Amino acid sequence: MNKIALVLDTASNMDFEMAEKFGFELLPYSIEIEGEVYDDLIDIPREGFYERL
């Protein structure tokens, strides 16, 4: 039997806890700010993202 996975990125505004609760795979997207690259929700929280803009 084939398996199907629902894969979202963090632009979906879903956090890792909610994704796990519903059985989704959540991939962080990369954010570059002033030459530094961050993985969304791993290296930089949402609040930190807006503070750095």
C-alpha cells in the first residue's frame, strides 16, 4: 500500500506542535536577513523575525 504524506512549510503559519498533532510534515523555510540565513521557527522565532525586519 502506498503512503501519502501532507507536507507543509512554515509559511503555512503552522507550528511544529500543531503539525505533529494532525500528522503533517512541517519543513522550515530559510530566511535571509542582512546576510545571515535562519531556518524559520528553529533558528528564529516569529517574533524575532519581525523584530529584525
